[in-house]
Amino acid sequence: MIARRVSLLASVGAALVVVACTNSFEIPIETPIRPKLDVAAFQRVLVAGFIAGGTEDVDGNLETTRLLRSQLRTKSELRVIDSDVLPLQDVANEGRNGDSGGGGGAAAPALAPIKEQKDLDAYEHVFANVEYWKRIGEEYQQPLIVTGTVLFTPLQRNQIVQREQEVYDSFGRRRVVPVRTYQERKGFSLDGRFIFIDGRSGATLHSESFNEQILYNANQTTPALSSYFELMDRLIPSFLSTLSSQKIKGTRILLQ
Amino acid sequence: MRTAALLIAVLALAAAPLAADARDDAKKQVEFGISVAQRGLWREAIYRWERATQIDPTYAAAHNNLAIAYEHEGDLAKARAAYEKALELEPGNALIKQNYELFKEINDRTTR
């Protein structure tokens, strides 16, 4: 990504030199980006809730639901339904009890708390429960339903990093030299999936997985919630472009 | 053999002004396209630049401008093809390269 930006900057620089010498005209453009999902059939959207886990410092279900609702309110034409966040983990547990025979039979043991990616697998069945989502859809007048999984986990990595260091020679002249050091870095990883469900049929229309990571120097103290929002910030454009068209402003060079 | 060489030379000489004429005609279309695009009339600009590429398919600037117009209209597949054609014709053109790099950034977002 950084290499790509550097190459882009280099090409912009080279282009600026050429602009001065050729018949060229800078022009502003707005590129419309069509949504990945056709939501014309829906007037309303319900961000139902998420199966969330990882660190206990952030309630992934509550925070993700709240954030996506507020983004959709301002950046989508769909009306956002305000409702209590669905406790999907409980629903998944109940679903398992139902599957195990229910009635007089012994209840299945509660699912393990979600600490890592593989723990989420046991909850996946809830998204395929067409009847459940159809029922939720009927309750909220058949909206588009947004749900999924969110796993926000601490991350620790030891790696070689390059930093600049000031050095002075025997004449007292200052120089900055790159120094490679082994450094402990800490941060967070945000993994999961956004799932879009048709509230009329209960069927999954679209789903997209995501993975974002952020690392800081080990001596830097960054609250988990700040890191969570920083990582979600990176995912929001992609999430929104699934549902609503967007216009990206920029400039290009016309040539004669 | 001699006659054939003479014939080729005559044809080449005759073709040179024709190519120059085609470029002149295409250039007029390109210039008009630029003036209308600057006034926000992108559909008309597309028509002009498409004409220019038909008149002179080797005119890289026309393909570049057409790519920008397609991008503005949200037709990203056509924009990519037009940028790639422009770069094929003028691989060293820094302005076309810059436009294409910026386009790719946006296009990647839609396919991510």
C-alpha cells in the first residue's frame, strides 16, 4: 500500500513537470460508484446485531451496531430502524437447544465464549436460520437486515523496524541515519463478516469478510475502544458502498 | 521488382498526408470535446472523443480523454479499456500513467 502511494506520488510529480510543457487541462471529475447490492426493494434497514468476541474491553456487538446505524443514517437513503440490539449469542444457544430435541431433553451446554476465530464457527448456524430471520423481518416490516460477526482481539508482534536516529561526528556535525531495531509492538486485530439478509425471505443476499490490524509501539498506551474505531473507520467505506451509491471526487488531466 | 518498390514508395508518400489529415480531423474533435467537458457536457464530450478514436485509432490523447469521461459517467470497465489503449499507444506518457493510477485506486475500492 505504501509502495503504491509512493509510486502514485512519483507519477503525480512527473506528471506535473509534463503538464507545464504540453497541451493539457486539469479537470475535476466525480466518479459514481454503484452499490454492490441492489437494495431498491427495501425502504428500511435493520442493523440487528452481531456475534462478537475477543477482548472484553469493547462490546463488539453493541459498538458495531451503534456505529453502522449512525453511518447509515447519514450516508444511506434507507430508513434506519431503531430497536434493541439482538442478543444473537443467546439466540444461537437457544437454537442449539431446539436442535438437540428440545422439550424434555437435556439442554445442550452453552457455547464457549468467543476468544478466537474458530470459536465463531459454532455460532455460524444462526445466520443460516432462514425461519428466524424471516420472523425478525416480519416483526420490522420486512427490511434489509444487517448482521454478522466481529472479533476484536489484542495482537502482539515482535519485529524489526526502521527508525531514524541522530548522530554527531567528531566535528559535532549532526546527521540522521536509519537504524534497524528489534521492537515489541502491540495492537489489535479486527476480523469478521458483514451479512446482508432479505427480511422478506430470511435468505442471505450478500456477505463480505474483513480483516484489519493496527500495531503501536509497546510503550504506547492506546485505549482498546480508540483502536476499535480506528479499525472500523477503514471498513466503513466498503460497508457503505455495498448499500449505497457514492461519488468520489478527483481531478484528471485531459490531453490535446 | 523495381516497379514494386516504386509503387510502395508512391503509396507511402500518398498515405502520409492521409494520416496527417486523420490526425488533424481527430484533433479538432478532441479540442471540441475538451471545451464541452469543461462546461460539464460530458455526454457530448464522449461522442466527440469516440469520433476522434474512430478517425485516428492511434491517437493516445483521445483514448485518455475518453477514459476520463467514462470514469466520470461511472462506466469503469470502459474507462479501464480506454486507459489501457492510451498507455499501449504511449507507454511513456506520465500524464496518462497518472490518470490511470488514480483510476485504479477508485476501481480497486469497488472490487474489494
